Amino acid sequence: MRAVVIDEFGSSSKLELRDIPRPAIDPGQILVEVHAASVNPIDWKIREGMMAMRYGEEFPMVLGLDAAGVVVEVGEAVGNFNVGDAVYARSDNGPGRCYAEYVALNPATVAAKPEALSYVEAAAMPLAALTPLYGLRDCGQIRVGDRILLIGASGGVGIFATQLAKNFGAHVTAVCSGRNADLVRSLGADEVIDYTAGDVLRDGDCYDIIYDAIGSLDLETATASLADGGVYLTLVPIPGIDFFIPGETQREAGKGYFVAWTPQARDLEFLSGWVREGKMRPVIDSEYPLEQIRAAHERSQTLHAVGKIIIRVRDD
Ligand SMILES: NC(=O)c1ccc[n+]([C@@H]2O[C@H](COP(=O)([O-])OP(=O)(O)OC[C@H]3O[C@@H](n4cnc5c(N)ncnc54)[C@H](OP(=O)(O)O)[C@@H]3O)[C@@H](O)[C@H]2O)c1
């Protein structure tokens, strides 16, 4: 099968499209024919060797944590999927292995693709939408009426975080550049702050949750703008930050957290429900065929994508 492989860490030039054996599945796995994958910034962080402590150094390495496609083989111990099912997933295979024509997946990370979404749209969702679900729901303990500051609202995670926060009934102040203000308003933001026009935080600001997809604040500044009971959540580890592990960490008000999470199919199903109800939609920045994976990574590394970057693996 065709797959994008790296043989060593480095720049986008290390990404190579070539033939490798199709994965064999364990009895507890399913084989998915990938129609679309997506690029997340973590992909190029792994590619550059910045995440070796977590994702290992085993080469050849196939990146790609999101996939949407069709089940073509089902392990004998798997009861909840059939050949022909349209699915999407956030892979828990180390660095992912979704930049390929086929990927063997743990069914506990796979959900039925919402019919309303194409494979391209579905591939945009898993990692980028699950991230703010775990952050806002599990660590943020978001409630109706909460005031939320959402920094990076136009990015891959931000577009879903904005919609999630609105669906949970919060008042959302979104931070993005002026050119993306209309987009984030269309996703539900109540107020927009243009980060290119001045300071994001002002004297007297008081938020129940500050959700920082950019890691642009220092801990002291962020926690000084929290309401009683509030928390600061950052997607990028910054000095002094604590790790929050759902089900393990006792959340403390007034603190800052980096949320560690494990993908769960039931949470993807929960998000699928919002898609079916018309309360959540992906925003696509750009699409690239598998052959142009280097350009897709370079686009992500600009840090100016608006929504998600998609890799088309197979034409629908
Ligand atoms: N911890 C986790 O579990 C986890 C999960 C997912 C992602 N992450 C990390 O979170 C970060 C964001 O991921 P992503 O997929 O959302 O990235 P992304 O799609 O590359 O984000 C790009 C967006 O960020 C905006 N932006 C850049 N600088 C900004 C600033 N100072 N203030 C407000 N907006 C700004 C850009 O808007 P303009 O073009 O208008 O500047 C652009 O729309 C990455 O570092 C990623 O690795 C962590």
C-alpha cells in the first residue's frame, strides 16, 4: 500500500511517499481503508523529533493521528464493527499511522462517521474536536453561563472549541486576528478580540475558563484574570503548568493545566450527535493529496491555518 514514511527526524523533506506492506490486524483490531486523514501540529512536532519521549524513535514511522474511511477487515474479537462501515477515528497507534491507504485501528477509538459529513470533513474532527471536549468538559467543568476566553479560536482546535463552548451554554470571547472575526462569530462567538490590535487581557477581566490553544499567556497573567473557581487551560506546556489527567487529577480552582487525554469512541460518538443536530461543523483550511504531504506540513507550520488541513488519500 502507499504510505507516507519518515526514516529519521527532520524537516518536511523527510516525508516520503512509498509502498510498504499493508498492516495485518490483531484479533482485537479493525482494518480501515483510509479515504482522508488530517494534519495536526503534533504531526510535524513528532516529525522534527520534539516528541520522541512520548512517541518513540522507531523507524520507518508513519504519522497521522486522524482518519476517516471504510472498514475492510474485522478482527475475530471485535463485535461492534462490520466490513463496509463508514468510520472515523483518532488513532492511538503511537504516532498514528493514518497517512496511509490502510490503518489497523483499536475499535475503542473508532466511531461511525456521521452521514452528514464527507470523509474529508470527518477526518477534520477527531483530534481537534476531542481536545477541547476533554479540556472544557473534564478539566474546565464548563457550565451554562460560564464566561470563557478562547485564544486561537480560528485554528484547528479553536473552531471546535468555540462551537463546543457555545453548545455547553457558555459566553464565548474569542481571540483571533481581525480577518477571522466573521468566521468565529459564525461559529457562535459572542465577542471577538483581535490579538493583532492590542492586549488580549485587560484590567478587571474575569473569566471562568481561559482556554489557550496558542500557549500565548504566562501562568501568572492568565490566573490573575480568573473568576473564583476558574481555571486556565493551555494546549502548549508552559513553565509552571500542572498536568490534568481525567479521572486521576483533583482539579483545583485558580490553577493552570495542560490536559492529557486518551481518545475514546464514546466521546467521538457524543460529538457526532452534535454534528447530526447541526450544532457542530468542521471548517477546512485546505486539502492536499497524499503526494503533497510536504506542502501540507509546511502549511501547518505557518501557524496560520484557518480550521483544518486535510490529506486526501483516496478519491470518494
Ligand atoms: N495538548 C493537546 O492535547 C493538544 C491537542 C491539539 C493541539 N495541541 C497544540 O495546540 C496548538 C494549536 O493547535 P491547532 O491545531 O489549533 O493549531 P493551528 O490550526 O495551526 O492554529 C492556527 C491558528 O492559530 C491562530 N493564531 C496564531 N497565533 C495566535 C495568537 N497569538 N492569538 C490567537 N490566535 C493565534 C492563527 O490565526 P491567524 O492566522 O489569524 O494568526 C490560526 O488560525 C498546537 O501547538 C498543537 O500542537 C495540543
